[in-house]
Amino acid sequence: MDTPASRACGIHAARLNLADYASNFSDAHPPLTRPQALIEAERCYYCHDAPCATACPTGIDIPSFIHRIAQDNNRGAARAILEANPLGGMCARVCPTEVLCEQACVRNTNEDKPVEIGSLQRYATDAFFEKPGAPLFQRAAAAGKRVAVVGAGPAGLACAHGLAVRGHDVVLFEARPKLGGLNEYGLASYKTTNNFAQKEVEWLLSIGGIEVRTGQQLGRDITLDSLLGAYDAVFLGLGLQGVNALGVAEPTATGLRNAVDFIAELRQSTDLSTLPVGRRVVVIGGGMTAVDAAVQSRKLGAEEVTIVYRRGAEAMSASAVEQQWAQTNGVTIRHWAAPKEVLSENGAVKGVRFAATALSGGKLVETGETFTLDADMVLKAIGQTFVAEPVGKSIALEGGRIATDAEGQTSLARVWAGGDCRVGGRDLTVEAVEHGKVAAVSIHAALMA
């Protein structure tokens, strides 16, 4: 927020003119035109047992949908996508296709340039959402069962949709005012423009049979025991609500905040010119959240933005494409440095002192060298954690997250889980969708046995 305290320490709103804001936060990767999509679709070999489809966590039949685009059958292409991934429109925008399906494309072997699968997926789904026409899917006959889905992120939405299609009545509980989870609150604004996240949610809910209850938080407004008493099954798509600490003293100072909160504020703003940003911004972390926070800081008008990561570029969870995107947008990335002290003065951030790091015997160690980066805004993007207290002690955890079998069933009868709160995942939107999808099939089988 823009306050007297923030302005006093160099954090200001309205650093740019309105035209700059509109340009900076427009669609980062404009969609393919029809001629571009047809040309790109013709590059596909339409492989049998295609490795790209195997590499897709949701198992989309990629050659099939691309072939339909080549035939100018966009509705058929969208059906092939959305049957496998009901959030296929958003995944086309944010999925790291360069390390999943496109990396597996056989064109890499012959030409060093894969088919642009993500762009084609967006082309097909955008065409469908622009003119949806008749519903793609119809609900099965009423199954007579009620299922509670807690958390309306990608996993919860996919599970709710899968259950509703099979005839179950679903009540979807969400703590925040809007559905979508990270798709709504956790992605850079330039990745999902024109309120696309909510358009996709509206389509998903149009299947019917899903009652939405927002402002309902597990552990505060509802309990797992109460849900088990009122519903035949429960799916937990709780996400990661905690934020990791820096591991050093964090002063109560203006300008020090969590990157996820910064991104959420951006996504919900209707006037970006009112959002304050520092002149010098330091982002600590190495994932997609760090990149999104850093690039958006630049796009809000910050003069200097630096991402600092404790290891090398190859260890960053942000893909090489994301790292290049940050650098292309004027963000400096400094590797091999760990925070030692957040510097503040008169209640405002002044910088961060870092220790240089290196690998020694396979372990990360400090070299003894230090340096300081001046900053009036420091954004923490060093990962999030699962907050287990709301689920109680009746569900087994592993590595701090919910333990499940391959179908998402937890140690507690009639309770399934998926998405980032479930152990063993890669924290990808597309993987969360698959968790929800698989759990819906498992829940249906259990309830109809």
C-alpha cells in the first residue's frame, strides 16, 4: 500500500504514465493468429505413441488436438484438450512446456525447434472460450452422493469438475473471495490478461452440480470432522499457505514483504498506477515467484531490480526460459549468495547484506566474503510451506505435506488430497489438475462400489 511511511523510504506509486502501465502489463506472449496456428500445426508429425503426450502430466492427446487445428476444427481441438485438462486454457499460458511436452517433441532431434505446443493449445482453447456454443460436456445421471472439495485452486477445481461430470453433487469451499487459487492470485498479471482465470472458472462451473461457498477456511469456518459428518467424501486442495523465513532476523520495516502477497495485490488491482514499488528492489529466491515479482517490479517502474539466489543458475527452479525472460526485462540475477542481514533504518528497509556461497564437498558453504545491495524494497520468494494445523493430526504427513497413495487417498478414510499440499509433486499447475482429475475418478469408484 502507498503510505507516508512507504513514500518516506523511496517506495512510490505512479512512477510511470498510464500508457506505460497498459503497455507493460499487456499480454506478454500474444496468441497465434489463424495463419500462424495453421502453419505451426502443419509442423507436427502426428506421432503414434507421441512422446509429447506422455510428457504431459494430464495426458492430453497432443497430436490429435493439433491435427484438428490443422483441419480448422478448433472446437474439436478444444474438446480434446479440455477432456484431459479442464484448466487447459490457463495451463497453455503458464505451463513450462519447454521442459515438458515441447522438450519431448521429436522435432527437437531433427530441427532443434519443437512444435509450439503451448501456443497451439492456447489458440484452440481461446477460440472455444470466445464462442463456446453448445456445452462440451453433460453431467451423468444423479449419483446421490455429496462431496466436499476444500480449496478452489487447480486441484480442487479439477476434482470438482470431474465429480460433477459423473453426477455427484459437489460443495466447493474456498477461503478467498474468488476461485482459482494461484491461477487467480499467484501469477504475473501479464501472463493472464483480460480476467481469463475467472472466465475459465465460469466455464468449468457451467457443468452444474457445483455449489460454491467462498470465505470458508478450514480450521476457522469449517472442520474436517464436520465435513466428514455431512458429506460422503472430502477432497483437500489446500495449497501452501505458509511462507518460508529467510533464516536471518527480519526487522519490522516498511519495504520487507512476501513476494506472493505482492503478486496477489498486483493481480487484484484495477489501477496499477496506484501500486507502490521501490526504486531499488531486491528479490530473494530462485523460482517462478521470484521471477514474477522481479519482472513486475520493473514493469511498475523500479529502476534497479536484482534477484539473488544462493546457488547457480542450473539449480534455480525457475526454468531457463523464465530466467531469460527476467533478464530481457532488465532484471539482474546474482547467483551464489545467501542473505545474512536485512538492513533497516528508521523503520524502513535500506538493503540486504549477503554472504558469498560455494559448493564444497557437495555442500553449500559460505566463502567468508560478503557484499551489500542497497534496496528500499525486499521481496521474499524462498518458497512456501503447507500449514498442517487445520487438517488436525488424523492425516499422515510426509516431508511436511499430506501423504497419499497414487490416487490421492490419504491415511484417513473418505479423504483425498491433491495439488501443492500433497507430497511428491513439482508444484506445477498442470500437475495439480492431474491430481484433482485422478482423485475424482478414485472418489467416484469408492462411492459407487
